[in-house]
Amino acid sequence: MFKKRENVADIEEGNLLSPKFDSNGLIPVTTTDFKTKEVLMQGFMNSDALKKTIETQEAHYWSRSRKEVWHKGETSGFIQKVIEMRIDDDQDSIWMSVDIGDGASCHVGYKSCFYRSITLGKIDNEEKIKINFNNKKKKFDPKKVYKDKPNPTKI
């Protein structure tokens, strides 16, 4: 299905998909809201997740914590419908523009996984760097939606 990576000219200027997966078989994916252009999440795909996403036009990712392909929104109901999918110049990174309706993409309940900002400026080695909440309103209560599911955040 994917063209073998044989030469730079084909990879950078060719018209066949030749994704470069890392040593773990993964390629990074940045996902944005097609209406607002807001960054929703950053995830990874393996070749199976990439194939399923292309075929179904719905986002599938590789869960590094669960070590399995997952259909985004399968549990929450907030399916990411792929509007456009792009690959970068050396085919080692993907950008997807998706429609989530009035839903969310973050398992914590916010629309975007990027719901906090890092305070910029001089760093005092004795002081911890602060982060500030940009979004305060959640789209859903994760405790209700993911009842029995383990939290994917690893400590």
C-alpha cells in the first residue's frame, strides 16, 4: 500500500505515499480543527492506524500506553472526521484537519489537549515554572465518559 522509500527525489517530489516511521514503527500526527484551525492534539500512528484513517476517513491512532490502535472518539462519541490529511516534505510527519462538531479531542474533557500555556520569561532555578489554564470549561466529564477505562496518562 505504501511505496518503499528508495530515493530522495521520489520522497520529496513524488506523488506516492512513502511514510517514514521511526524505530518504533510510529509517525507523529498533529491534528487541528478544520473550522477554527486550533491545534487539538498530537499523537502517533503506526502503519495500521494510518491505513485505517485513510480508508475510513476517521482518525485512528496508536496508543503508546495501551500498545494498540484506537479509533478516536469510539468511547466518548467525539469521532474525528478527517477533512484533509497532509504529509510533510520528507514524509516523516502528518498533519490532519478534522471535524469534531461541537465535541472534544482531549481525554481530560477539554476541546483541545493544549489547554494550558507555559509562562515565558526569566527562570529562577529555585522556582518552579508555572502553567496557566487557557480553557476552563470542559466539553464533557471524563469520569462519566471513561468510567472503567484506565487513564492513559503515565506518571
